[in-house]
Amino acid sequence: MKFATIGTSWITTSFIAAAKKTNAANPYAVYSRSEEKAKRFAEENGAETWFNDIDRLLETPVDFVYIASPNSMHVEQILKAIEKGKHVFCEKPLVYTEKQWQRVKDAAQKHHVFVFEGFRHLYSPNYTRLREALAEIGQIRSVLLQYVQYSSRYDAFKDGRVPNVFTKDYAGGALMDLGVYPLSMAIDLFGEPLDIDYFPVLLDNGVDGSGTLVLTYQRFYVTILCSKIAQATIPSEIHGEAGTLTVDHIAPITTLTLYDRKTNDQKHLQQKQDALDMVYELQAFVRMVEENDTASYAAWMERSRQVAKWSEKARHKRGIRFPGE
């Protein structure tokens, strides 16, 4: 499969590296608003051509478009690609409202293409081991998931500049940049919550630099810590009546430990996996497209709907709104 890219940051470079490593897809075209940047990025990453016009990019003979632009640009770029009959692989968050999700879903159905949200952590071997191990810890009673990672761009923000991830104009902030990782994991593991609340730490411009999400389930709560203005050193844990599952990090999981409450034994469940963990989500996407796997598509899109719905609810409870809301 041949693909085009929108976005020239490190994550696009990583995606291209994953594609080359798996031989699952080949970069063909690159887009950037700057023609010079597009040309340089294409040459550095082995793409055949480059553009500073999205419409021209979408006329190229590619099978899908990889989108890693600022969050607020996703929905319109996704819709443009769909209208040209291209499958779409979009970095999280796919969209930031449930209404946007519906527009994407309807357009994809009309044009008979697949849309995929890039949640790399949910396709890795160690995440599969985590899902399988849930049955061993009994009734879930509490969950603590954290993605607290200091951003180098916060220094720029403190110096008076406004990076995209620290402005509501581009749908930035801790919840949309980092919090959607553990939120999507909670929804994937436990289903749709009954309720959600968010307790953000707002910066001077109203962006959430960090925050705490609380998801309500019938018999337990999930607490999610997310931050771009601090650095955590603690793991994430899922507490059951029979034991506890501990993971070192949400994305990627490199260590996974099962603690047995009755015996006090600890068992390491992790397996060796590729450090470039984007290979797993890319393989899942390519397989879905090539096999026309509508069942996986429906399940993954429904998960994306729930992430959009509940992150939107959490934001709106605290008055955090993005363009068009």
C-alpha cells in the first residue's frame, strides 16, 4: 500500500519508519504548508513527491493518508481525504466532539473507505497480555492510570510562545494530547462509563496543563492523571479483589506485573516487543483494509466515538471548548 502524509513532526517520521520496518506500506507523497519543508521531509524519508497544497496531494495514487496535524485540523482533513476515496489513518485524537465523529463515520460509509484512530498502545503484544490477565485479578475495585510527562514545549510556553499543544485554538491541552491514551484504554478494557468528571489545572490562557479524570463504573472508579507540566515516576495499576496488575507506562507497556493477593507472589507477564510500537497499529490497519474487515472497523470506530463523547463531556463540564463548539 502507498500512503501520503500530512504533518512533518517526529511522529510522522516514526510512522514512516514503522511502515518501512514492516514492509506494510510505502511513503509516496508528503504535505506541508511550507513547500521547502515538504521537499526536505520527503527527501529525508524516502517519499517520491511533495506538496504544499492538500488538494493536489489527495490527487496522487495513494491508498491511504496518514494525518498527524494539529488536533483542530483533523476533521476537515479527514473529510477531504475521504471525499477523494482514500482510507485514513489519523493520529489520536481522531476528533474532539461526537458530532465530528458522526460526520466522519457517515462520509466514510458513503465513500466506502476505512478510518482508523492511531492508538498505538492498544495494539501492542503487552497490551494484549494485560487484557488477558484481567480475569486473574477478580472483581475490579479501583483503577489508577497515569500519563504525566513533562513537555519540552512547556518551556516555550513559559517563554511567551504558544505551541499548538498549549492552545485551545488547535484543540490542545493535557487531556487531548495525553489523557486520551489512558481514557481510551479504560474504555477498551471496561466499556463505556456511567459518568465522567474532570478536574483540570488551567494555565493562564485557559488550556489544561494537567488534570484528573474520574470515570464512574457500576462497581468501581477509574482515576486518570494526565499532565504536560510535570513528570510522574509511579506506575499505573488495576486493583482487583484477587490481585493487582501493574504497568510501568501506558504507551508503551514494557513491564507488566501480576500480584496475587493470597500468595503475595509476583509474576512478570510482559514479553519482548518492538521498541517502535507503531508497527503493531500499522499492521492492524493494513490488515483491516486488505481483508475488508468490517467487524474490526465497526468495533474500533465505536471505541473512537466513546473517547470523543466522554472527553467532550469532561471538557464541557469545566468550560473547556475548542473551535466550533
